Amino acid sequence: MRLADQVKELRKRARLSQTELAERAGVGLRFIRELERGKETVRLDKVNQVLRLFSREVGVVKHERTEG
């Protein structure tokens, strides 16, 4: 599942509008809209600011490369 879809699903489960989520997370409404649309160039710190409301975060994970 894409991050955009997960954020939207979490927001809806919490019965929050995009405006309410933006206010609670301390980010702009435009950021929430872009995040839920799947914009590829969003700031990771702001994404985590939103996700913290749902006890979640994203980060860098080492990817093991397979040779073959």
C-alpha cells in the first residue's frame, strides 16, 4: 500500500478532515492534500510530523542488494 493511501486511511479511521489533520499535526492543508495525492517530493520531517499522530513514522531502511 502506498504511503498516500495509508495516511488517508488513518485519517479517515480517526474521523478527521484534511483540515483537522493539518491543524493537529501543525502542517499546512496544502501539505496534507499533496501527501494524500502521492506527491513524490514531500519533506520527510513533515511526513513524520503527521504520522506521529497515529504512532507511526517512516525512515531510511537499508536495502540488501541481491546479486544475480
